[in-house]
Amino acid sequence: MDVGLAILVIGVAAAAAAFCLLLVGLVYSEAMNCDVPSGVESPTKLHAIHCFLVGMAMVGRILERLGLCDQSRLVRWLADRSLRRRGQRAGLRIKNATFAGVPVRVYEPTAASAGKRRGLVYFHGGGWVVGSLGKLKTRPSPVCYRLAPEHRYPAHLDDCEAATRHFLTVAEASFGVDPRRVAVGGDSAGGNLAAALCQRLAKKENGHLLAPCAQVLIYPALQMADFSLPSYQQNHAVPLLLRGRMAFYFLHYLNGDMSVCQDVLEGRHVPAELMLRYRKWLSPDNLPAEFRARGFCQQTPPGHDGEVYHIIKAGLEPEVSPLLAEDDVVRSTPPAFILTCEYDVLRDDGILYAKRLKDLGVPVTWQHIPDGFHGIINFRKGWLSFPSAERALDSVVRYLENL
């Protein structure tokens, strides 16, 4: 072998080894800083999943620093391929389509129905950054709305509205679905979009347009005003959604300005007069006592920074933070199913929204998973499955069957 070529091979091998060691070290450091609660069944599995996801993020971060790719796009690409499942499933007809210019995936039962079917327009999670029709997971993710960082708010919500309105108009003729029995739903960021869409449609209601009959919100992200709620404090380092990561996703959705991330986490983005107004909806006193018992400390709000507020103020609008909508709007939304998990930073968002809906006379079904964590419904099959995932999804199915 030529000496020059040998030196090149050795150099590439050394660089690859150094990259792998760096990656392993970073993943190990992140894994050691996470907190897997003893209340989670099979904590070793959760550690393994977290390490895999951290590894993807670290590869993206390193390559982005080297100027080779964008981290968000790489993580999206890796996630889509690692979670993809090919082929049809027994009892289902699955096809890709377009609703009002928005890519969707349609799931139809192959069995004949004696009457009109129910329908569900579902918005996938993924922090408004991840998710596409390239993946076919253990749960449907039919509406492929535009994603950050290529697109910012309100593109995601606009796509969800367009696809939902289109389906409601063609549901009966094209799919044999009763348009009066069509719900919208989503998990995490998708739950945010479902809640915001129901509020948007409620404000536009004129008696002639069809609207969803229910909203199915699975561990939804519902506000970016307060990142010090009990669930954010108690579960700040619990996989699969860390406290800092939630602020990161909100900012990606809004405008991509990560320079204010720490200020947002510390609460410097909300003027005192606004926070006083939000207290009636966000106060920890509105939570059942058991959710305030574990490691919660009431914090004194810091002084706000006007520049930070100017950068993120759109995030305090109800279409980004549905929990902050006025009573007359929330009161006009359809009946809700809300699923929360104990070990999830977004737990209190869901509980507080359920309370608001109930107090305003909106029928609410609240399902809490005591040993659940964020993203649990994605882990129903295989060696990385969790029993609570089946329970969580079963509760959603039972609710939909009774629509």
C-alpha cells in the first residue's frame, strides 16, 4: 500500500474513533444528568431510549457546528427512518393524499360498516420540528403540517385548519364518515395545535361551517408563559422531554431565536401585569394537592426584560398558548379528552386546561397515567414497550368509540 494512502486511512480511522469517543462521552454525560424516576416501570428501557435520542441530537449538533448540516433537519431525517414501518396493516387501508394542499395519511378500516363512521383528524407531535409522512409508527400521524425551522408560526396551525376544513366537507361523500362525528386530536405539539384549532374555529363559527365534535389532547403543550409550574420543577430532567427542550421547541416554532431561551426558562419574558392576569389560570393552587407535593417550591417571579418580551410576545397569544385564551373562547370549544402523565413537564398544562374547561361548562374526560412519561403512547410494541402505553392508548380509543 502506498505510504500516503496508508497515512490517509490511519488519519480517517483516528478521526472516526475520536468522533465516536466524543459522541459516547457527550451521550454519557447527558444520560447521567437525566432523572428516571423510580415510579416509571422498566427505567432501564427509558434510559436506553433517552440515550438513543440524545445520540441523534448530539450527532446533529456536532455536524451543525462543523457546518455540514442543520441539526433539526438531520434529527428529523434520522427519526423518520428509525421509526418507519413499511407496508399495510391487517384491517386497515392506508394511503397518502392531499387535503387543501396539505399532505395527509388516510387510515380506513377495510371492514364494511352498517352506518356512517366516526373520524379523527390527528396532528402528530415532535416539537413542531419533527414528523412527516415518511414515518408509519404505532399510532397514526395523518396531517403532515409544515415544520420548523423551514416554517414558523402560524404555518403549522394554518395547515391543520386547512386539512380539517377540507376533511369535514368531504368526509361523508368520500369516506363514509359522519361529519358531525369528526374529532381533532394530537399529542404534545400536536395537542397544542388541536386545542388552538378548536379555539380558532370557535371564534369563526357562524352556524354554517362544520366544526369538530371533540378535541383529543394527549399530553399537550398549552402555554409558554410559565416554565416553573410544579410539573416543570419535578420533571425538569425526566426523559423524554426535558424542561429546557420544551422552551427550545416553542422558540423554534415562533422565530428560532435561541438567544432568549434561558430568559424564557427564568420567566423574564412576561411583563408583571400580564403574569398577574395569567395567575388565575396558571396558579399552582389550581392543581390538586398531590401534584404539588413532590419537590415543588413556589418561586418569586423575576423582573421582566422588555426586549425578550418583544421577541417572544407572539408566544403568549392563545393560538400558541391555548391555556391563556379568554373564557368566552374556551367556553365555546367542543368536549375534550385530555391525557396527562405523572412524569412529564407538560402534566400541569393538561390538568390546568381540564380544570378551565370543566369550570366553564365544557364536558371533559381527564385520564392520568401515574407511571407515564412524555411520549409514552409511542412505545406499545417490541422490546421497548411499556404497559402504561397500552393503557394510555386504550383510554383514548374508549373515548373515541363513544363519540
